[in-house]
Amino acid sequence: MSFSLEQTFKDMLEAAKRVFAEEWPMVKDYMKRVLDDEKEALKEIAEARLRDEIDDEELEEQLKDEKEAFQAGLSMVRVSTKATIQRAIDAASEVFWNAVKAAI
């Protein structure tokens, strides 16, 4: 199976949208901006894993760092609780992780 970064980003946004629910209209631009800001880093992580330059454990460690970047990027969102933001970040990250694993 091949890996599509664009499709994965769409799926990541959809996962975050489901978590934010009714707050989505207020946070979607922030979430899109955060993902766009992290796009190159996530692309490099995915490509490194697909080339077997890193293993699953290293991928997971790098995703933890990216989650911190997502958290920082969403810190200006005041409409959601920190728990909701964290669940959205986790949901989006899980989509990314599953897409990379499926492509391996």
C-alpha cells in the first residue's frame, strides 16, 4: 500500500473534527495551520520510516515531539479544554501512525 501525505492530512483533520464536534468551526483554521506548519516534518518522518531508516519505536518518539508542536500551535485556542485539544491531537496522530504502518 502506498502512502499519501495529502490524504493522510485530510484524514487527520477529519479525526480532529470528530473530537472537537460543535467547536470545530471555531478551531478548524487553527488546526489546519498547525498541520500545515508540521507538514514537512511529518513528511520526513513518514518517508524515513517507509525507507526503513527509522523503526516503529523511533517513529513513535518523533510523533511524541510532533504532538508537542501541535499542542504549542493550538495553545491559542481558548474555546476548548486542554483535554479536548489533547484528544484531537491524539486522534490526528493516530491517523498518521496508522497510515504509515499501512504503507509499510
